[in-house]
Amino acid sequence: LHFAKAELLVEIGRFTEAARLYEELYAQQHEFAGVNLAARLAEVYRAGAAYETALDYYMKALEDDVTADLLFGSAYAAFQVEKYDTAILQLEDLKELDPDYFSAYLLLAQSYGMQEQNDKAYTAILEGIARDEYDKSLFLYAGKMALKNSLPQQAEDHLQQALALDPEYMEAALVLMSLYAQ
């Protein structure tokens, strides 16, 4: 009943109460009804923006099973608590496990960008574009990274591509106008 109640609480967005119930279950056993409770706790804490705690549970869950979603979730939590090295390691592992996990490329590029490794960020975002050429946010970030790497022509091309995908993409339009103004 506790597990069912916790599941229901997650569905209606009451993450704190759900986490309390999952914690009680986790203290007794690490798996319930085929569900890894560490992974479930990680997801609940991440959904509730308790990223530090979520990261701890993701690491515990990854000891039992390595899946693409667990790797991405742990990388996202690590990024949120500014543990960019951890995020990069998890995302590189994710790329090896599932090269078509498209969300990984933007987060990887952003992680490199936060460490001012702009050349690696640009390379990562270009890999993402090669995998998913219809994601306007990849093109926007590629444009920004091209600017940071002093590649104005490539930046213009990326930003124009983002606008070609979505002509009303205001952020891309503003960055492109700023580039033209310079």
C-alpha cells in the first residue's frame, strides 16, 4: 500500500510526500515489485528539484543497473549542482551506450561550456546536430559556441538554420541580430 500510495503521489506532483514513503520502503528493501527504489527516489528528488539528493540516489541505482535514462538523469542532476565533471563522464558513457539519445548532446555541450571548454562544447553540439538535424535548440547553442570560438560565419549559419526550423524562435533571432550588430 505504501508503494501504491507513493506512486499515486508522484503522479499528482506531491514529490515530498512520495519521497518520504519511498524512503521508508528503501530502508527495508532496495527493490519492490521489480522497481529499483534508488532509481525511483532519484527521479522523485529530481522532479522535486532536490538535485543533490537525486544525484546520490542515481549513483546508487547505477551500481545495480546502467541504463540510458539513469545516466542522463544523473548527468542532469550533476549539472544542476555544478558537478560538471561528473555530468560529462555520465554523458560520455551515455553516448557510448546509446548514441541516439539526442538530449545528451546539448547537456554535454552545456557542461563543457560551463567549464569554458568551448572547443569541446562546439564539437559535442556538432555531434548532436549530426544525430538530430531538426532540433532548433541544438542549432542555437551551436551558434553561441561558434561565437565563443571566434567563428562568426559558422555562428550565422547555425542561427539561420535554427530560424529556418522555427521562424518565430526569438532567442535565435536576438542572437543573430546581436551578431549582425557587431
